[in-house]
Amino acid sequence: MSRPLISIVIPVYNVEAYLERCLDSVLAQTYQNLEIILVDDGSTDSSTQIVDRYAHKDSRVVVIHQTNGGLSNARNHGIDVANGEYLTFIDSDDYVATNYVEYLYQLLAKNNFQSKLALCSLKTIFTQTGGFIDAGNGSEQTLSGEKAIEMMCYHDLVDTCAYAKLAKKELYDKVRFPEGKLFEDIATTYKLFDQCETVECGFVAKYFYMIRGNSIVTSGFKPSKLDLLAMTDEMASYVNQKYPSLKAATLRRQVYARFSTLNQMLTVTDYKAERDEILNFLRRNRKAIMSNPRAPKRDKLGYLMLTFGFNFYKLAWSCYLKVKTRKH
């Protein structure tokens, strides 16, 4: 029996130093019935020439050159032109195991394709230190869509990222990435889970996520990083209305978004009103998080640091980061 066409959408923007590693890992996939869509989002470096070269090398590669529209726009363009029955995303500065697609497809096959979405875990690699974090635990589970949302809110094996997932393309008929926004995944992944009665989960790292010194995650604060708060609150509002039992979980995710944004603001002296609003939100919800046995230790540690004041928190957080990124 022939296996379905799977589309891989890879947005590309000025990643000449990392692009070949990514594309080589995709062309080496053991699952071969692929459509590899490279959306060149107005690159000004040699990424443009690299994607064209790979298109000549392998007939499965489709290249789209467009003016710069941002990551969400590039992903949405890829969705629009994809012909596959299933769809997965890879970021062009990351790379994947040679059986990345095969593993996700086999997770779906195990339950006779009753589920519309499968996911795997990430190995996060800190390029500046060589440290890494493997987010998986080696288990495989079938979850309800509601349970997947709950675990996502707690950072309990399930994550929000657009990549490291294989979904029926039809799920994206109702889902598009918000253009002009950062942290776009938090606005979309719960909507995919919400459409699924069941989700196949393989908590094995098949996707290698690179954190570089100049990435969105590690770069300095700018007002657009407040997008995370608005999109997390929008997610919480939707989920709370449909799944009232998940209110504690969504609150935890809202608190995490505040801590994450606060950590981006530690070295800036302006945006005091925004920082105060974040701190007030955290204070209002301290009791709920500290008494929630599902809340991660990181959240509770953050609250303990804040107990001694914002300046102490800044110092303590910098020490925490050094421990977090060391070699495992």
C-alpha cells in the first residue's frame, strides 16, 4: 500500500550558516514520499542561492521566493501551497533525526490513523555553551485533545511549538499563524489539539532545537515581546470557556508567560508600567500557583526569588540560567 504524501514546510530567512545542516537532515529522511516546501522569506544572504541549489538537487524540493513577511506569513504561505495529506514544520536553523517523519507517521499508524496529530519531543541545544536539554522521557501515550492542552499548559512533556508535530492538513483549514506577532505558536497549537479527539505522543527527541545567542528567545527586550502575554491570555480565555476544569492549568501558563516576559526585561530601565503590571499579576496569583501541586518547581522558585525583591530576583535568575545551560 502506498504511503501518503507528507508536506514539510520550512521558512527560510538569512540562515546561511545553518541551512545546509537543516536541509541535509530533511533530504536524508527514511520516509521518502515528501514534499519539501522552502519558503524563502526575502533573504538577503546566500540562503536564496542555497535553497535554489537544493531544488535542483532533489525534485521533492519546492522553493517559494517572497518579499519578507515574517515567520507566520511564511508558514501560512507554505500551508496554502502544500499538497500533502499530512503537514509538519521545521525551522531552518534547526535539524531533525533521519527518522523524524517516519517516527511521527508510525505513531499515527499504531492506532490505525484514528488520531489526526502526532508529536515528538525536542532536544534543546544551547550553541554558545554546548549544553542541552532533552525534553522527552522515552514514553509513548495516546492523549485526549483536552489532556494535551492541559499538559501543554504545565510544560508537562507536551509543548506549544509548531514544529515536532505531524498533523492532518485539514486541521489547518481553521488555523493560521498570527502575522506580525512573535511567539505565534501559543496562538495556534491549542487550536490544533482542540480539534483532535486523540493525540499520539512519542516523548522521544527527534527534533533538535537550536538556541543561538541572537535568537528571539535570547535577544534583548522589545515591546513586541509583550505579544506573548496577549496571546496566552487569549488562549486561556478560549480554553476556560470550553474546558472549565482547566482553569488552574491555563492560569499556570499565564503566570509562566509573565515570568518569561519579566526575565526578558531584567536589564531594561524603561517600560516600568508594563513591568509593574506583570509583577502585580504575579502577586495576585501567587497563592494559587504555590498551592497547585501541578505547578512546576521553576514557577515556585521564581516566586521565592521575588519574595526578596526585584533586585534579588534579577541576580538569582542569572545564576539559574548558568545552571540550566550547562552540559548535561
